[in-house]
Amino acid sequence: MISVVHPPYRRSRLYPLLVLVLLSAPGLVLAQSDTVSDRGQPPVTLQYTTTIQEGSWDHYQITIRVRHLKADEARFFLPRWAPGAYRLVAWHEAISEAAARTVNGSALAVDHPGETEWVVETGGAEEFLFSYLVEARAGNRNGRLYLNNRHYLHSLGGLIDGPASWMYLEGAVDDRIIINFELPVEWCVATGLNRTPDPYVFWAEDYDWLIDCPTMMGAESNLHRWRFTSWGVPFEIAWDAAGEEVEFDTESFVESVRRVVDCQAAMFGGFPFEHFTFLYDNGGGGGLEHLRSTTIGAAQSRLLEDPEVLWNITAHEFYHVWNVKRIRPKVLGPFDYQRPNRTQSLWVSEGMTETYTAFTGVRVGFTTPQEYYDTFASSIASWMGNPAQPFAPPARTSWTTWDRNERNPYGFISYYTQGEVLGMALDLIIREATDNRRSLDDVMRILMNEHGGENLEQPGFGTEEMIYICSDVAGIDLYDFFEQHVTGTVPPDWARYLGYAGLDYTAGEMKIPELGFTFLPETELVVRTVPRGGPVAEAGLRAGDRIVTANGVRAESTLGVYRQLMQLDADDPVSVTVTREGSEITLEWKMPSRTELRVSITEMPDPSPGQLLIRNGFVTGGVEERR
């Protein structure tokens, strides 16, 4: 039996009253029958309490209070994956001490028949509490806290990841849920969950909304918050400082976020929500999108160098508010949390979000037009230069992202990269076909209206809907484009598409030097691997050798050796001295290399008026008014 946590913690005296209001007030009823015969039979209601106890910084407790369940058993499940992160995760390994009791304190039997399943034998009790512990720890690097953008806990704060924390009750996932937080004194909460007058009590529309609202919390001295309004909607930015003083230019940082938000809202004419929260932490990189929030990790050192440095990942994650969270493939909502949810359309949902990341950057002014072109050039080279290109069409890479190498023996290409430049191509094709009167923006707006909606009321889309909408907007049949480049592996005619905007496309191969061996991590210059068949292996370098000098320069660190050798050109002579079994040996070889595709996109010096018109639209997002 898990004991009830005692003070000190933050819990409002308003909590019991708020629960009654939320469960009974018009417009907030968890479920309501439309038939007379069902009246008087209240629906199953759920209240989740997340408790963090002072001094227990490696776990927290979840308690689910179930009311009105008329069943002999209750089956709870923990998800195996999180929307937006298409991989199975063993979160169940962090769950312990599952227990259940009636409201009178009588213990109920709990069985654990499967990895992600727990069964409570209710004994006929219509109201009971099911509790368990969730392990969560912050990392440590060089004696300092190291946070991630998904799930952690430390003495000054934490980030609660929904899928890793909140189980669902089978048969009760479609109704509103109450969420309460019991926290150490002077801790506060930042989340995309719906607020109530009590700052520690929230509610979610249903289970899908609940676990898609990560919650950041922490001591008020550590969890810094800023607010702004865009298009009449309130936004909050929260920053888990990981115990450090905030030293970056917060005004410029907040302004960069606002500029991203304003730009993307202008495309859709507003937002599909009533509030939004950005959750940033002072730690590692990466991010994940959510319906009314996003989590992003970044070390404060990056913001000290440039307070606008996070515009790129912020633009990507925020555009997901529309693309994937609402404009979603058919299988992505409602979700099956126990097995992979496969779709051929992640090149749209993730890849074209990268297209709009680039669009946002140049439209707002974070990047110059040439930097904008360079972004697409790099992605084209990455896709076209990948040896797996003839075997990995975007539809396949989207479908098999759950399997990666198991289903892609020739290699894997990122559907982010593929979708990014296919979105670029579609924008140019549409602008050319309509004399710059329509663009990819029109496609996204139609997708939002017909396959999304503010509350996901519209059905999702598939490849056939995407073909139809793009063709309708362009006024030409684009079936061949999708057959060749989305479900097939025919390389797009980049020169043709970019030429519509008066842009030159050039591509060529270049020899790129590479080290030819790897080091063991966190060791003193010890070689870990030497690929077979290359010049380094033929020269005699072995795993376990310790580097002493590299081209006559004494080795002080692995980074130093890397910098010393990587300044060489391909086929330049290399001389390395190593220690092996107590003896020093000098080895010589020619600098190994790989062939890499290089692409450049530049502006034609003398574009036609029509090309200049499309180029301007491609860079600014503008279209010509219809006559």
C-alpha cells in the first residue's frame, strides 16, 4: 500500500469544491446521456493526482480516483508510445508499487498480467483509488544538472511526460478528466492543461488531451515565466533554469518566440486554441509538439551567445499546432497506444513542417533569402546523395519509421528531409501553375478545414486526399508528381521547379575527408573501432591502440586529434604514433575520404518578370490578388 503524502506540499483548500464544480457545471459535465432511461446513472469519472514529495527526487506518485464504475475489475494501461514520437518505449519499466484501495482504506487486489497492463479487482466497489510510483531522474554532466525535453525530476523542478506517467482506464478514455498536483511548498505549474481558479487543479477534454499536455513544475525561484498575447490569445513561456541564474537576454528571447507565433498565425488567420504554453528547459536539445504546448530543450549557453537561436526549433514545434496535431493522417487520432500507428504521410506531417520552418525563418527575417535557399540545397543533397535513395520513397520511410533498419536493409532516409524539399517543390509548382495567385499555404488551410479542425472534429487525411487538394489548388493534375516522388523513387527535377522562381540549381560530387576510426568515449585517446578495408586498417591501426602523436603534434585530447587530422585534404599523408602493449609504433596512411553530393541554389542574375514574381512569393509568402 502506498502511503498518503503528508505536508509540506501545495494543495488548495478549493480542490474538493472545484472537483464538484467541474464534474457538475453545465458545459463541463464529464458525460451526459441523451436518453431518459439512462438518467440517474452517472458516468465513470476520473481524477488524477500527481504528488511530488519533498526530498524524494527520483520518483513521484500518481493516484487515479475512479467513481461510478460498475464492474468487477478495472483494467489500466500505460501507453507504449507518445504521439509525435514514432517509436515504442518501455516506460512500464519505471512503474512500481502499484496498489489499490477503497475510499474507506480497504486494500483491493492488483494483478499485472502484461507489461503495460494492471488489473484492479474492485470487489464491487464503484469508487476506489489506484496508485503507483513513476521513476524520474534528471541527468548529470560534469557535476551539473542535465535536463531533457521530455521527462525528469530534480530538487528544483520537474517535467511530467503524460504517456510515461498517466495510465488510462479501459473504456473510460473519452470523457473529461480532472488533474490535481500536490507539490512542495512554493512550487508552481506550467502546462497546456485547461486551468481552473485553483493553480494546482486542471482539466482535460479526454485522455488523448490529457497525455498530450506535459507539465513543467518547480520552485518559483527556478521556474521562470514570461507572458505575451498574439491575436488576442494568451501565451506563456516557462524556463526550467536547472538551478542557474538566468543570464541571457530574456526580452529578445521572448520577442523571437512572439515573432514566430505571429507569422504562423497570419497564415491561418488565428489559432486553434484558447491558450498555449512553451516549456523550455536548460539542458539538452530536441523538442516535441503538443496540442496546446511544446517542450524544447536547450542549454543556456546557446541563448547567451544568441537569444534568438531557438527560433528554428520553436518554429518547427509550433507549426505542429496545425500540421499533425490537427491536420493529421487518418490513424493519428484517436490513438491506439499499445501498438505502432503506421501512416504513409509523415513526410507531410513532419517533413512539410520543416518546409514551414524555413518559410517562417525567411518571412520573419531570421534568415536571409540566400540562407533560405541554402537550407533547401542542403536537404536536397542529403536526400539525393543518400545511397538508400533508389529504395526509400517518402511513403515507405513514413510507414517504416517504427522499424528503421529492420525494414530498410538498404538504409534509411529521413522523411523530415524528403518532405521538406517536396513541400518546397509543391509551393513552386502551385505558384507557377497559378501565376503566383495560390501557394502551398492554400493547401494547408484546406487541409485544416477539411481534415483537422480546432478540436479534431474533421477526419484525417491520406495520400489520395493530399493529391486531390494539391491538384485542385494548382489547377493541374499532380498525380504523376506523387506517384514518381512520394510513392516512387524518381528524383524530382529540381532545376525545373527552382527555375520557376528564377533560381539556378547546380549539383556535383566532392571528396570529403573523414577520420577513418573512432575513439572509446570518455577515455584517454584509446581507439574504439577501425572499419575494415580502408587505408587506416591497412596501415595497421587497431582497436585498443592509444594515440600519442598525430602528424607530429602530441595528442592531448580526442578533440585535438580530430581537429589536427580533419584539417587535411583527402589523400594527404597521415602519420600517427600509438602505444601498443608497452611499445610505441608509428603508422602511416593517406587521409581517407568519402564522396558527398553538394548542391547549390542561387538567384539567376536576369530573371523574367514572371520568375521574379514567383521568387518574391516564394520568399515572402505573398500571392497576387485574383482579378
